[in-house]
Amino acid sequence: MARKYSKKASAKVGRAMKKRKAGTLKSGRSGRKVKSRKQAIAIALSEARAEGKKVPKKAAKKKKTAKKSKRKAKR
């Protein structure tokens, strides 16, 4: 089976995790320290995508459906 991520992308994630553990990984605009594991992975994959490495596209966000009010349905 083919790899989902390239080896270079996996290496990026590994480096991001080490930086997070050391407390030197910072988020984009705000420059705040990254504490969550998920955010560290997201940053690494984003950087890998920007460099043109083999990384799957971001998942599309699901649209919320409008719920009808129960009160109006009873009347």
C-alpha cells in the first residue's frame, strides 16, 4: 500500500513535536507557544504542503443544517 504522507513530511512532524516538547514551537500570526499535540501536527503538515511534499488535502468542513424550532411545529 502506498504511503499517505511522504518521508519528508513525517520528518517535519517529528521536528515539530520535538520543538513543542522543548517549548519553542510557535503558532503563525500570534506567535504564541503551541501546547497541543494536534496543533503541532497541523503546523508541520501545513509547512510540508507549502514546500510541495506529499500530504493529503485538508478535510472539507461540514455544513450545518438549519434546525426547525419545535415550538413552531407544535402550533
